[in-house]
Amino acid sequence: MADVNPDFMKLASGYLFPEIARRTRAWQDRNPGLEVLRLGIGNTTEAITPYIAKAMHHKIDLLSDRSTYTGYGDEQGDSELREALRAFYQREYSVSLKATDFFISDGAKSDAANIQEIFSRNAIVAVTDPSYPVYVDSNVAGGRTGEYNGVNYDGFVYLEGRKENGFVPSPPDCHVDLIYLCSPNNPTGAVCSYSDLEAFVSYALREKAVIIFDAAYSDYIRQDGYPHSIYEIDGASLCAIEINSFSKNAGFTGVRLGWSIVPETILSGSGEAGVLHRLWNRRQTTFFNGASNIAQAGGIAALSEEGRAECRGLVDYYLENARIIREGLEGLGITCFGGINSPYVWACCPCGMTSWQFFDLLLDKAHVVVTPGSGFGPAGEGYVRFSSYGHREDIMRAVDSIKENING
Ligand SMILES: *Cc1c(COP(=O)(O)O)cnc(C)c1O
């Protein structure tokens, strides 16, 4: 009998984005001809930049000629790209890693979901609340929790981000084995300082825990005083895995390319070096056949001097959108967080409204779609997330519509 996986059955239904789509469609049916302005999903909108696009065109030319055609590459990724990443960390962050510590993937989401497979089913997992849903859902499906209790899952340790702690929680006050951190944070836009990360690294070293650090938005950090990589913290190469992606800085959300760093030096719970690196290598070479070679050619170009300059321009564009959103909302008296070293503005719902109440109000009155904070976890209640991913003209129309139709 092909019984279903009971751990998968624990995943709470009503995933956030389908519910947003349902309410948006229902509104459109009631208001035919009116346009909705979308500041909801975190999906890039601006074109792939010329130097990076040219490198991918060139790769297609090579593939179109039998004398330069290549098929499967290394599952761990093109050695040139792994070396380019190593050099990039050294050059920009003064972080020394080995090229073989880098594993190229089809994006950070897959790695964030899959990395739990190399840890024990009995591992105690800490996640921040609110958080990117993948960390939670992959560990629920991986059997590390009890049932959904109507608020959250039994068995997880939730680290709450609230305005009192600047949405950066402290390490747990109990033992855990795995800790998921995301900085700059999706959804809150909060960024961990050096001392915030030092506290987590020293906790992990003491408790023999592993930190999974999601740095997908590291290029959005423009102010000094914030680490771009967890390996800028002493001791992190003994206790941290870092996940990153070309999605948000090179516009590769559709191209698909990311990487994970599982250093050879990282220690397992029993204090052994090399085993986590070896298991991730085993996992990737067994269950993954490598990222697209066209995407990887784009990745190599994105890490060159020209590519870095283009990515910077792209990120500047979204950061300016974020500034416009934040200033517009603050002009209405709405309290905002994030949007400075992050593409996301985390806005406090006015007048004590819940996340979904403010969502409905923004949709009804201003025709603007946002993401309800409560969809990222119970501590997100009372907030909504504005995304800066959009064409400038659409962002400005949305902000103008909010200014005209909502009284803060
Ligand atoms: C967008 C995003 C990613 C990137 O995912 P890809 O699969 O590389 O597109 C990773 N982590 C977070 C928190 C994100 O918001």
C-alpha cells in the first residue's frame, strides 16, 4: 500500500501566496477593468544586464557547435565558477575558503529545503519568527516536528523578531542543533550586526549546533557595520553553512543559479570535521545533476568586475524603489522597518489592524497587493511586507494610490 508520507501531511494547508492570489482574483472579479498594483511577491522585474546576458549568449553558441558542445558537468558545479566564488569572497569580504567548499545549485530555495537531509531526524530546529517559509516546511516534511497546533508547529524552537529587538532575536536559551538565520531578512528587512552574528556563532560552538545562514540579499547591504557573509565572524567556518543566490542581485530568479558553502572545516554534532562536507557532496552528486551550464556561464560573468558593476546597478534600482515605498508610507504616519539594506519594507498595520485586514484595506481602497506578515509566522501578525521588486513607474503609481486613498 502506497501510504502517503505522514510528515508531509502535517504541512499546514493554505499556503500564503495562493491565498493572496485567491483574494486578488476575487477582487478583480468584483471590480472588472480596474488594475491591481502588485507589491507582493519578491520576484525581480528588471532585465538581465548586458555583460551577463552576452556571456550566456556566448555559452549557447558554444553549445550549438559540436566541437565545443558539452553535456553534463560536475554535479558540484563548474570549477571555474567555484574558483570565481572563492576569489569573490576573498576579494570583497576578506574571507578565505576553498573552491571545493562551494556547491553550485539551481538556486538558494532548493538548498535551503534540502540541507536538512544531512542532519538527524532528531535534530532540534530553531527558526526565526517571522521567517521565509522554506526553513519551516522542509523540516516539517523531514519529520522534525509534531503537528501544526493552529498557531505554529510543536517541536520547533521559535526565535521571535519583534520591534523591541529590532527583528533580530538572540540565540535560544535552550539547546538546539540547527538554527536558520536570514540576513538581510526576508520578510522584515532587518540586518544582523557583527555582534548579533558573533552571539549566534559562539552559541553554536558551545552547543555544537550548526547555523544555516541565508545571505540571498547580502548585496543589498549598503551601510557599514553589517557582515555580508557569516564567515566574516571568527569561528563560523566550524559551525555555519551559508546559502546564497544570483536571483536577487543579478536578476536570475528565472535563470536559476545559487550556491551553498559547506566548509570542510565545519564540525558535526560529534565534533568531527569533514563529515558534513562529505555528506552534502554525496547528497548533491547522488540527487542532483548540476546547474544549467548556461546559467553558470552567466554566474561567472556576474562575478567579474563588469558583472559586479552591473549587479550593483540593478540592486541600486530596487533599493531606490524601497526608499520610495518607505518614504511614501512614513509620510502617511505608517511605522516602517527595513527597506534600507533590503528590498523589503516591513510596515506596521495602522489602527491595530491585523495583517489580513490591512491587506484587504490596501487592496480595496488603493488596489495595491502586499504580503500579510502573518503568513511568515505568528510574530508577523500586525505587519505587512511591501516588496520593491517592480518597475519604477509601477512602484510610484502604487505609492501614489496609497497616499490618495489611505488615511494613515
Ligand atoms: C528569494 C530568496 C532566495 C533565493 O531563492 P532562489 O531559489 O535562489 O531564487 C533565498 N532565500 C530567501 C530568503 C529569499 O527570499
